[in-house]
Amino acid sequence: MQNTITDLLDLAVDNPAELTAEQLNAEFTLEEKLFVVQFLADTLHSLATCNTEVFAEEQDFARITDSIEVAEHYVALMSTAEYADADTPATLNFTIQDAGAALCSYDTEYRDCITEQFTYACVEQAYKTIPAKANFLHLPARIFNAY
């Protein structure tokens, strides 16, 4: 048997047509929601670092609009948080459609960049925990389809 995988992205499913109905309609779990917001936080950190470094070298900014948009999406998703109380655990109440907007709604070439980075992050997450979290391999397709 020959292995045709040449890139980690080959492991991910980002085309919803490749998913079964069960996979496509799987529950959007709290673990997946936490993964999305952590991804956005990490992305914002990277963009802020890039801007700081560019400013130090060139006295200018790079990708400032992308930083602002990622920050707005992060705040929007985190604003759905509900704290735990005596009867219910803490949770995030954003939908998979909200996650799709947070990852796919950019109007610049940055959309392709962030969706590819998210897909890589999902593969890395799945790789750490396979088979238990193989669902992370099809999370990109579910989220991108919801947008």
C-alpha cells in the first residue's frame, strides 16, 4: 500500500461533500468551541507580535485590519460565555455558524490564510489525541460549511 499523504493538510477534511451526514451534523461541542476561541486568541497574538516587530523595524504597521477583525470575532464569541452556577456548568453559547463567521468572513486574502491555519491547527489537535479526537479532522469542513 502506498501512502499519498505529502502534507498534514492532506489529513484534514475541509470539503463538506466528503463528510457523511452524521459527521456533518455532529454536535458542536464545548471542547470544539474552546478550540476555536483559543485559535483566535493565538492568531491575534501572532498578528500583534508581527505588528510590533514591523513597527520597531519600519515605524509602520502590517496587517492591522486583520488584527482588528480577529479581535472583534474573538470578543463576539467570548461574549456568549455563561458562568457556572449551582445548577449548570460554565459554557459558551455561540453556534457553529458563529464560528464559521469568525473564521471565514474576512474580505481580504487573509480569509484563505486563516482558514488554512485553522485547518492545520485542527490536524495537529487530532494528531495529538487520535483516535479519541479524530473529529477534529472534519471540524474545518463542518465550520466552513456552516458559514
